[in-house]
Amino acid sequence: MFPRLPPRLPPRIGVTTVFPELSRPVIVAPMAGGPSTVGLVVEAARAGGLGFLAAGYKTPEATAREVAEVRAAGVPFGLNIFVPDTAPADAAEVARYRARLEKDHGPLPDPPLHDDDHFAEKLRIASGVPYVSFTFGLPPAEAVAGLRASGSTVLLTVTSADEARRALTTGPDALIAQAGTAGGHSGTFDPAGYDGAGTALGLLRTMPDAVPIVAAGGTGSAAGVRELLDAGATAVQAGTAFLLADEAGTRAAHRVALTEARETVVTRAFTGRPARALRNHFTDVYGPYAPLAYPAVHHLTASIRAAAAARNDAESINLWAGTAYADARPGPAGGILRTLAGCK
């Protein structure tokens, strides 16, 4: 049974309730795979916002090192952790996709069918980190309680009202309402039924008022941020808007592609989990055949993507981007954040 939600409260809970350090209610989303860096997180905080390190795909040692580096800078920050799938990928589906890829790319390594991304170790590293967020499902309630007891503020990513109700049963401090317009992986609890539809404003209006809500997805301008705040969001999370930041670790080919006229698509081609990206050759050719098999497909395509990145081939790498990618501009992260917050 889900908890009965209280009536909607006007206005929504204020930013200082859950983010007392923020002078500007803009959060830099965690972007695993390279774009999120220590420098990006530190500069976001120095501009009055909040940045999240991305623990996804990293070893515990690398995660701990980044956490220590940001701590040394003396700024508020967050850490995002992937919630692992409980069941392994379907071996037959992965084998069929592998055979299709190998026709064009040659022999590929045998991928693991299950990988918990060092979940337990990363939970230990996250203890006491000011803000800890989760995506790809719900962490155990005892993990949420343990982090809160350590002094961490815990945020859970949801993509629907039903997921929000389920998330509340674990006792988080806030929810991140991620719309289909967001770039990169969706945090949906139901990858098979996900279609990438819906806007941040529409999703926000379905969220419970009992908990602070961070609105995310398709926001790349001060006007967009203001619209969500006026509609009741406690803060607004943006990722794609920071991909061209000086401090971001975005690949060179990805940076160039963000300046081109492309459309975005939701694809499983690169990782086996739905994610919004700029359309390219890889999404067109392999997207229709990619199984729901995360993280096996991620490991399967890793060498293909690494080789493509080395030769600056934008047609064979994951060009994660939200629908407002055309609003992204290069420059210091602090300046980008202040612009989104409506500062001159």
C-alpha cells in the first residue's frame, strides 16, 4: 500500500528547506561517463548552485578520490549512485545483439550479464556526503535511513506520479522529477514501458506536495527555469546545458555535435537502457534491435564507443542530450549557472 498523500500545498516547500546552501536554485545533473568532473561540481557551488558527482561506471577508488577532492574545496556537493538491477540480462537477447554488432565492428568481448556497479562500496563512500541521489530505481529503505543518519540529504529520481508514491515509502528528503525531455538515461522504474514522453512542467504538476521536488528535463534557459520554479519546483536540475562548459569532461566529438542541427531520440542502442541522445548512425542502425539488457549492452558497446571517441567519430558514440540542447553554450560553468538562474 502506498501512503496517502496530503492535499497540494501552495506554494511548494522552499529551497532553503532542503538546500540551505543554495543562493541560486539550479542543480548541475550528474552525467556519468565523463562530463561530470570535480571542477564542474566545484564551480557550480561557487556560483551559488549545486553540482553532483557521478559515481556510475567508476571504481570505488575513483569515486572516493573525487569525493575527497570536492570535500577539500570546502563546497556543498552531491553524489549520484546507480541502483543495480536485481536480475541478470537475458543471455540469448544479448548474444543476438552482439552478433549484429560484430558484423560491422568485429569480435567483441563477452559482457557480464549482471553488474551491481559496486553498489555497497559506493554506499559506504556516500556516507556523510551532503547530498546523495539515486537513479534507476529505489535503493533499500535501510540505505536511505543510513545515509540520512550520517547527515546526508537523500534524493530519489522518479519519472511518474506512481513512482513518486513508491519512492515516498523509503523516506527520502526530496524527489527529482525527471521528464522524458531530459538527456541521458531515464531513471524510470519501468524501462520496457518508457517512451520518453512528457515535459518537466507536466510531470511537476503530478508530484506530491509533501516533499520538495527538483524538476528536471529539457530546461536550457532562464525562462524555462523560472517557469518551473513558479509552478512549484524547489529547484531545477539541468545537465545538457552544462555539456559545453569549460570544466565539463565532454568528448570533443560530442561538443561539436551539440552545435549541429540534429534531433534527439530515445535509444537503447548503447547501453540496453532507454536514454535520450542526439540521433546518429549508431542510433539509426542498432537502436531498433537493442534489447533491454542493461548493463550488459553498456559493456558490450564500450570498446566500440571508445574507439569512435579516439577518432572523433560522432556517429558511433553516445551523444547524450536533452531536447533543449540547442540552448547549450560554451563558457565557464559558473557563468552558465548564473545565466540559468536569471542573473545578468
